[in-house]
Amino acid sequence: MSRITVEHYLDLLEQTYVIFGYHPIARIREGDRACKKIFFWDTGIRNALLNAFSAEELRPDIGALWENWVIAEAAKHNR
């Protein structure tokens, strides 16, 4: 799939409030400056796409899930 197609789909998902992009303030590596992290407004949609419904202690992605939830709640508060 071409980069333009991916960007089009991501833009469509942002316009329909499924996802939102966030540019990190701090950069870990020099090449990260253009990176935009993608988050879901609803972590349930994220979990459904990943088919991940295990208990917290069994989830390998618990850190990413919490990060998504915190950033989404902060973004909702700022809107």
C-alpha cells in the first residue's frame, strides 16, 4: 500500500473521530521529529482490532493501552 493511501485512510479515521494523531514533545532519536503517534479515542475499538480482551496482568500491551487512555483523556479534557 502506498504512503499516500495510508495517509488518506488515517485522515479519514481522524475526520470521523476514530483516531487522532499526536506529535511527541520530546524526541528520543534524531529521526523521530517527523513521527506522529496515532491513538484511538475509544480504547475498546483498539482492543477489538487487536482482539485483545485479556485481564490486565495477562496483557503484553498494558503500557501502550494505558498510554493511549491517558493521552485520549487529556485530549478530551483540552477540547
